[in-house]
Amino acid sequence: MGSATATLPGAVRYEALIAVRQRLLWVVLAPMAALIALVAVSSPAAGDADSASAGVAVTALGLSAFYTMGVGVALSDCLARHRAGGDLLEATPTAPTVRLLGAVGGPLAVALVPAGAVLLLVGTIRALVDASPDPIGAAAVALLTIVAPGALALTALAVVLGLWLPVVFARIAVVLTWGWATLLTPGLLPVPTVTGTILSPLGGYPAVTWLGAPSTWADRGETGPLRLAADDGAALLNLGATLLIGLALLALARLLLSEAGSRIRKEDQTR
Amino acid sequence: MRLMLDAVTKQFPSGRAVDDVSLTLGPGVVGLLGPNGAGKTTLMRIITGILRPTAGRVEVGSHDLSSRAGRAAIKRTLGYLPQELALYPDLTGWEMLDYIGLLKGIDDKRARHAQIEDLLERVGMAAHAKRRIRTYSGGLKRRIGIAQVLLGDPRLIIVDEPTAGLDPEERMRFRALLGSLGTDRIVILSTHILEDVAQSCPRVAVLHHGRIVYHGPTGGLTDRAAGQTFVLPSGVAPGDDVSVINASSAIGGVEYRVVGPRQPAAGRPVDPTLEDGYVALLQSARNHDHREDPQIHAI
């Protein structure tokens, strides 16, 4: 009775269902996905990519840079809402970590569906043009190695900020942090940034190494100690760092959740 | 099964919410009474394993709450209805129960669904089960809360203000349900509605300033007001040394029912009710507080 492996899929399923029924998620994400899809299928630049896979990778990088920002904005309050479940959920034998993974994993999975659909659309069009199934495989690789890891990292940051700050401030901080970590190069603004390094969660190194995106997406044309030449090792390091950042932030969220819970109970007691 | 609390204390920065509580409960329905801030909710949260006591020991059956394994084991035998019931508004009643059932560890889908159907019938929610919770009235939400308590056939049931928001008919139905559960389970009912306790609970415990000031038969609590309950005729105002239980309009003015240690001059002694006994007990507890610490003011 009641193992985490049995409970987690159910928790993910119900938290996903709750996310599906939330209007904000679709109001934020559907137009972004539609716009990125439109740009991807109509832009001459995408067609000029060295290979069909590279075109898919560039679309994935666009999704990672902009659509992921929308995911973070939309999901920044999902743990704060989950926390409102309070004693009802706390009194169940399911471990708080399993509940947290359900509360984050479910909505994140839902939020990734439009991104997956955009990649599949672009991959399918390229596959038809090239008469080759490779771009569809490239779409799957792009989703798993570029968009999903970045979305995990930013969602984890968003839920931590959502537990810490009022949701409006959390959303502003999410946008600023993501822009700093994925778009802001020293060439744009001379401030220290992880953009273009193996610590950037954009997914540039996997895009360049495994899908043939233009090499500038890896180091963004800059040099420095963390701006490695794009190869398998650098791509794995970049992917690993992104996942590690996401997991570390989820661990922080778990800690904040239990501290917030005990603080609320203390406040209740003083009422 | 047996619930045992041994010298349980919970200290918050703001003060001591539960103070050296020792209590042993066996199967049956026990009412938990006390004024606001007496420590009832804190005590229930301790028993559910949500809060850890600062000192003392809690055992449910053979499980000790001080260990992680013990807490998990107790939560598997627990049905808890918190006072502030936070259901997910975007789920239907049926889905909410299924989700809670999963979190309670009822992995067998068929068994879980069968239980849900049965419980929805028992709480009169079958017709509303497919509607989103955001469309429910307070009473319907409470009924879903009551149904989730019973998921997994818990042996320890703790319900905090379960009948708040229910109409009289629903309350009667819930009291009957609670009574039937108490035959082979420990049921703790925390409420301010003394009528619910009088109807459902053979035993009662009263908390005051975090301490148990009474634990025994419900009739025994009623008896605390024996010889202290009076009705004042119309036109006679109650004095400062009595507590007014109620006031009713009568010919020539207002008739007061009061509880106090001495018979008022015009007072007519009457048989006490549970409400009278509860008030008499709290009067006595407050007087005791004043004698022990003159700085303590009555609530």
C-alpha cells in the first residue's frame, strides 16, 4: 500500500489536470507557441539552416529563450497554490517530496505540450520537404535536450521565487533572470552573465553539437573559461549543469515549502 | 487500537499551545471542546503527525509518532478533516477524492474507485460528484471533506469543526455517520457545537489554555453545572458573578438562564444541560487560573 513509485504518476496526472484547466497557462503559452511556430515555418532564415536538424534546433532555441520564459511566468505560483492544500495533504502518508514532484512535474509536462507540438510541426514540415524522417527525430532530441531541461530549471526557479515573493514580483524576477542567463551577452551589455557558457540553461551546446545549429549558439561568439568549444563533452556538461540547477532549486523549494508550512501553522496558532 | 498521549507539550514562540497533556483513548467517539485558542487544533495536528510536540510522547496502536516510520504508519491509519478545508477548485468532487485516495496510498484503482462511489452515496454527493469544486456551496465542500476522511477505512478519525456550514438535516446525517464509525474506531470530534457533542459523543475532553481540564463521560460534564444553573424571572438582571447562557423574550421583559456558583436571589434552579456544564467548567478553570496567577485575565 502506497509506494512513491505508485503515487507519483497519479500525483503528476492530477496536478497536470489542474494545470490544463487553468486559463492563465493557455493565455500565456498558446499565443507564444503559435507565434514561434509561425516564425519557424515562414522565416527564410530557418529554411537557410545548414540542415533540416539545424532548422529544428534553431526553433528549439527560440522556444527555449522565449516560450520557456512564459512557462516560468505561468507556473511561478503552482507551489504556492499547492501549499494552500495545507493540512489535508500533510496528513496523508505520501512524502512531501513526492507531492512536490507531482505539483511541479504535472504542470510542467502540460506546459511542454505546445512546445513539443511546435517542434513536431516544424520537424514534420522539414521531413516532408527533405523526404527524410530525421527532422522528426531531431524534434524529439531538441525537446528532450534543449527545451525540457531549460524549462525544468526555470520552473524550479519560478516556484522558489513564488514561495518567497509576491507572485507579481516572482514573475518579474523570472523574466529578468532568464533573460540574463540566456539572452544577455557581454556584447549586448557589459555585465557578468552565464549566457554563452556551459552554465547557461538555454541549451546552446546540445543544439550546436547534436543538432548542427550554428556554432554561435554555444559560446555566443565570446571567449572565457566556461565558454568551451562545442563538442559532446561540453554539450553533456551544459545539459548536466542545467538539470543540476533545476534539481538544486527543487530541493530548495522543498525546504522552503516545509519552512513555510511550519510558519503558517505557527501563525494559525497565534490567531 | 489505542491512542496514548503522554505529557505532550507544544511550545510556540508566542506561548505554550499545548501544556503537559496526557490522555488515553480507545475506540469510540470523543468530543474535544475548548474556547478559541485553547489548543485544540494544535493538539489535533500533533496527533496527525503534522506538528511535532516540543515534549512528550504520542502513540497510536504500536506506532510512536517520534519516528518517521511511526508517523508514516499513523498517517496510513488516519482520516483527518482540517478546519480550513482547502480543496482544489479545478477538480471535480470525484477527482478530488481519487487524488486524496492516491495520496493516502490506496494504489488499487478498482478498490479506490469502489470506495469513492460508496462514500459519495453515504455523504449524499453522488449527484454532484462530476461538478467542479469551484461550483460547490460550503456544505457540499464539507461533504467532500467528510468523504475524504473515510477513504481507506481509517482506524483513527480526527475531524475539526466538521459540521460548520452544514444545514440541520446534513448535520443530523453526519452525526449518525460519526456514531456508526465509533463502534470500532477512535473518533475525535472537535467542535464548538455542543449539540453535536451531546448527540454523538459518549465521552468528552475539554482543553483550556492548552491543558485538559476535563476528560470523562459527557454526562459528567453536564453534572458540573448541577446546582449552579438558574433561570432568572423577567425583569431581573443577571449579576457579574454569573455567566449568561441565553436570554429569551418573555412577558414583562427578558428571561435569563445563568450559571454561577451561588444561587441568585430570584433565581429558580433548573436541570443543567451540556452547555451549562461546559460553561461551569470553564468558569471554574478561569477562577483557578486567577488564583494561580492573578495576571491572567479571563478570555
